[in-house]
Amino acid sequence: MSELEEAREITCPHCWERITVFVDLSAGGQSYYEDCSVCCRPIAIAFETADGELASLSVEAAE
Ligand SMILES: [Zn+2]
């Protein structure tokens, strides 16, 4: 795990469980899909960075 990887708690937009995702801040902002670890449904995650720190994180339901 790189030191620029940061654990974040999000709420799954499908099942509303709190889950932890890891965001890699080394490459700047990204958007990607990750399956919820509870309900296994896809979540669209998008984040932006500023000065190597997480600036914003958005989570949407993806089907
Ligand atoms: Zn879920």
C-alpha cells in the first residue's frame, strides 16, 4: 500500500452500509468503479486532489 493511499469511509448508495474504500492520491483526481463490499453492487467513485490531499470525494450508484 502506497503512503499516498488513503482510507475513507463512505456510505454505499445501494445498501446504505458504511464501507471503507482506498483512494490513491498519487495520480491526482480519478474516477472509477468499485463494488460494495457488503452488497456487491457497483459504486461510481470520483475524487479530486489538491496539494496531494483529498479535496473532494463523491459517490454515486452505478448499475
Ligand atoms: Zn452496498
